[in-house]
Amino acid sequence: MNLFIVPSWYPSASNPSYGIFVKEQIEMMASERPNWNLGVSTWGQGNQEKLLWVKDHFRNFSKINKHGEDVAQTIESKGYKEYYQPALSWSKKFRKGNLREIVRCNELNYQAYTLEFGKPDVIMVQACYPGILIADYLAAKYNVSIHLHVRLGGFMFEKMLGELGGMKNDLLRSIAGANIITATSRFHSNELQPWISDADVLYNPVNTDFFKKGESTDKYALAVGRLEDEKGFDLLLNAFSNVKDLELKIAGDGLQKDNLSKQIKSLGLNGRVSLIGEASREEIRTLIQNSTFLILPSKYETFGNVLLEAMACGKPVVATKCGGPEEIVSQASGYLSEINADDLSDKISEMKENYNSFDPGKIRKLIEEKFAPHQWIANLEAKFKSI
């Protein structure tokens, strides 16, 4: 299988967490199918040094000067290759955010890939914008099939369309041209119905070799995620104020950090709740393994990868009924809560008393049977063969 991947999100030196799940899935793909020729097209997506901001002229000049010194390169990674052609990005209101140059850079990456491996069987797009516009151009010119895996939730998808202005219709036409489209859950697929009527479901996998059982060394509840409104950490703190004799650790960073710090103080939770900031994947794994159980308090989730990570480590979970978690959590693995502080508080208290009644081995087996890399790659391969 020759697979050329165009990820709209991808980690960079200045933004290592941007699209980290995309990179991890590519690594799993390479591990599960070492005979596949995988090429990843990068142009600086997510790299702060490649983003020009309208009101930041001084730094823009500095970035442009550095960009002139940047060079194309091919990077050997874990069983796949990254093809890099540097491109700048700016406001979509001016020359479509430099889209023509971004497409040109991706075409150069495509040509470098074909020189090495031959024509791809499929162009795989991760996320949506601008990847599908790039893939649509390449597919039309070189006669290649497209698989689009959408990662944006319904409200983010609608927001993106509103920001695209004159490119909105171009994007929708490109999406309609994809040979197969997948979403991360049934909930996600249904949400996309106003714009994408035929999105199949392709659940995210979890690396079960990396996330594995470990003995708890402490007793604390853990929550992990970006500190943003939709992640519901304000809801969690309100709920936790009614839970007794339990410590809570929250890993992540974001715009709500200061507000959450103030909320912790106002609720008298200092000493019981700690914001531990951004954590590496290894640190997240250790935090999960050492925890008693994991809480996902989101107001909205298309899926819920951190639930898979916790369950792969044999940990029970408490999650809100916010979309994706209903397709992950069962009676054997944890509790589902309504999206309100009272019910969430009740479920956390119930878990605090009953976590020993959950079997870590059975919890992990649930993940291995449905969300392990070998299951995911088999489903993905079947979809590729269908096109």
C-alpha cells in the first residue's frame, strides 16, 4: 500500500502538541503495517514561526527573514517519511491565507514521494482544512483516490465555514469529491449531517503497548485536557467541591487556567485540587497509572481519547454524556454523568467508594477488543480497499 498523508494538524518544534494524535496514529499505522510506504506531507502547519499575524508586523518581518533561510527536507521517522516544504500562512482574508503556495509546497512533497515509492494508492487527509483542498487538487491532477478523516466537531466545523468566506463553497466541493469520508464516532457522524451526509465511523485507536497497566502509588482522581470552556473543568470544580476526602489533579494548559485557579481558591479547594500544567505523553501515562480513576467532565466531545488511554491502563472512568463517551464507557468500565455539577458530583463520590469493584483486567480487555491498533488498522485497510 502506497499512502500519502496530508495532515491539516501536525506537531512542530514550536507547537509539539498540535495534532499529536495524528502523529501517534501514523506511528501506529507504520508499526502495524511495516510493508506500507507512508509519506507525510508537512509545510509548517502549526509552527508559530510560519504564522503571520495581521497586527504583529515587527515579528512578521523577522519570521519572513527566517523563512527565507528555511529549506526543504525529507525526514526519516518511525517507519515512515516526512516530506517538508516550508510555507508561510496568514489571514484567510488575504489571498486565501497563502493557499496557492501551500498547495504548491504539498505538490512538491507529493512529487518527492512518487519519485521514491511510485504513485500513491490513496491520499489520506487528517482533519479537514486545508488538507482536503490540497488533496482535491492533487487527486484531480494525478488521478488518485481520497480518504478524508474529519476531526472537527459540528460546532467547530460550522465556525470554520463561517471564517472561510469565499473559500466555503470550494471547501464543501472538495469534501464532496472525497471517495470516502470517516468521522470519529456515530455521534460525530450525525453532527456532520448538515454538511456531510455519508460520513462512516472510524473510531480512534489507542497505543496499548504504550498505555498499559501500572500499580497505583497514590490515591487521587485525574483529569486531562486543554483548559478550555468546552472541556468542562469549571463544571468539574463545582462538582468536586461536594466530594470529600479525595485529591484531584488536572493536567493541561489553556485559556481558562487563570479562571480555574481563581475558582479553586473561591471554592476552598486549595490543597485538594492542583493544576499541574502541560504534561508530556510519558508524564500523562505515569499520572494515569498512579491514579485511582479518571474523570472526563467535558460539555462536548466527538470521541474522548483520554478515556481509551485510562482504560488501557486498567483504570475505571467517570465521564459526562457529552457525545463520544457514550460509545466508549460501559457498566464494566465506569459511570456516565449528566452534564451538571450535581450528577457529576454524585458519580465521582460513587466511584470513590466503589472503584475497587472494577476489574482492571476486564477494563483493559474492552479496549483491546475494540480500540487496539490492530483493530483500527484492519478497519482502515478495509476502507482503503473499498476505494
